[in-house]
Amino acid sequence: MENFSLILAIVVVTALAFDFTNGFHDTANAMATTISTGALKPKVAVAMSAVLNLVGAFLSVEVANTISKGLVDEAGIRPEVIFAALVGAILWNLVTWLVGLPSSSSHALMGGLIGAAVATAGTGAVHSGVLVTKVIIPAVAAPLVAGIAAAVAARFTYTAGRGNADTRAARKGYRVGQIASAALVSLAHGTGDAQKTMGIVTLALITGGTLAPGSNPPTWVILSAGLAMALGTYIGGWRIIRTMGKGLTDLQPQQGFAAQTSAATVLLASSHLGFSLSTTHAVTGSVMGAGLGRKGGVVRWSTAGRMSLAWVLTLPAAALVGAGAEKVTELGDGGTAAIAVFLVAASAGIWVLSRRQVVNAANVNDVDEPAGVVTTAIAAVTPPPTGAAAEELTSTIAAPAPATDPAAATPPAATV
């Protein structure tokens, strides 16, 4: 550790700050549907997610190795480059959190790293093959695969439980299933997303001369990354939880279970293969698929459109900020200090803006998104209710109208 310089310490602290923002930014990926359907109380849900994120950080280092060894060329990359990359990723996370859009923290980090690397060493510093096969293709495939799987799972769940969905035993079973599947998503999130920070810190240690090229993340890096993400998760990114849980579609417990199970399967498989998959993309795709998997289910396409736009902009936006920050750090220690001050000031400004309309555990399930024309039209042709709901509606219609008192209905005589 004798080569652990001041700039390297700054990079490690900034990386852990990014990991913290990743935690509260992506909490919605694991717990939004569980909270929106009432399977768990909001505070309990984020606490459980935080613990499992920490556990998941120790399960694999394949994704960390993709970032530290495969995405960019280590030669010619200085710790200042990684610092600039983190600035771009953190600011994008905070901006999208402010507006409640669940964009990809993973792609923000990789976009910042790509932009900073290109700014300092040219396009040859980025391994395009790794970028395409392990980042871009999974980014496109993840929401599609997870969405189709969730739609099929939701439809199968409704078909298999036809006639029993409204019983107390069925509701309890779906609640338990949702909690279990949410736990899997949290575990997968820790396994995948905590590794991104492990990878970036390991890359910084290699470029700073503290670790030999090709090294795996040290234990202290794994532990600190897992703790930072767990703390951010416990804080709770309530704005994005509202968008994912209520703003995108309205989920019943059956759909929540299908969505989370499908997302967890995709995420755990991708982490095992070393794909730097976005948890946001997989979970959002599964939520939309589950929303469409129920007859009469709808998706708020206006919200989905804004989310898709944020996904498209994530890589280039973070890359531009990372590249600009890298050019400033080339001015020397003064430039690096200026970027650090800018990051702190911008983060504080975003937090102040967020206080104008507070979203927390108490109002996270409030919906302020209008249904829209398409949603209203689909809802108008929703199939009639079945089971207990149908019986209640029938009894209401068949009940005689309450008798009225003629005397009470007659207005009092006017007095002169």
C-alpha cells in the first residue's frame, strides 16, 4: 500500500460515493413491486434489500473483471481518468433520480469511463468487442427477454390460479412468493451492481501501481463496495420506487411475483456469465411484461417512453461529462480540485431541488401520473370481475334501493 497516493484515495472515495448513489438509485429495481402491492412495508423492504445487496457482493467477481480487465486498455489510463468517469456517472445518477427515472447506473459508470478514456487516450483505449458483446447487446436483450418471460409467467399464474386468486390462502402465497422473489432480485443486484464499483476501484489500483495488472478485487474492496451499496439501498430511492411501482403500471401480487422472479433469473444468469447487465433494464422489462400479462392490464406508455429515452441517453451523456471532466483534470491538481468542488456543489444543488417535492416512505405509493389515452381505452374494455369481486358487485346491484321518507323529501312550507 506504499503506492497509495492522494489522488488514488480520492478516486476510491468517489467510487464508493457512486456506489452509494447506485444503491438508492436502484433500490426500486428490487423492491418497487413488493412495496406497491403491499407485500412488505416500505422501510422493511429497503432494509431487507440492503442486507441482501451486501451478501450478493461476495458471490462473484466476473462482472468486476469485465470492467477492470476488459472494457478499456489499462495502459495510459491514469487515476484522474477514473475520477472523471465517476463524476459523469454520479451526476447522471442524481439527475435521473431527481426526475424519478430509473436509468442504468451501470451504463452511467461505463459511459463515464469510456468518455474519459477516449478523451485521454483516443478511441483505441476502448475495447469495442467487449463493449458490444458484454454491454450493448445485453442492454437491448435484457428488457426483451425479461419482459417476455414475465408476461408468460403472469399469464400462467392467472390461468393456474383461476377461481382461487381471491382466497386468503392464495393471497398469502403470492405475498410470500413476492418476498422470496424480491430477495432474489436484491441478491442479484448486489452480485451485479456492486461488482461495477469493485471493478472501477480495482482498475484505479492497477493504474496507480498498487495492484499488479490482471489482479482480482481485494477483499477490502469487495467489502467496502458492498457496504456502500447497502447503505444507499437502506436510504431508499423513493422517487424511482414510485415510478417503478405505480407510475409504469398497476401490479397485482400475481404480477409482482412473476416480474421479480423473471428479473432475478435473468440477472443471476448474466452475472455468472460476466455480462455487465443493467438491473434497471431487466426489472423494467419484467414489470412491463407482467403488466401486459394480465387481461385488461395496461402500461403507461408515456412513462415508458421517458424511461427509454433516458436509457438511450445514459451512455453518451455520462461519456460527455466524463470526457469534459478529464480535460479539466489534465490541467493538474488545480483542475482535479475544481472538478471535485463542482461535483460536490452540483450534488448539493440537486438535493436542494429534490426538497421542493419530497417523496418518502409515507407517500411512495401515491400516483401522480395520468393514465393517458391508450391506458384509458384499454381499461374501458377490461373483462368483467370474477370470484369474490363479481359476487360483491352482483349483490350491490341486486340490493333494493333504500326507502325514502316522503315527509323528508317534501320541502318545508314557506313562511311569510
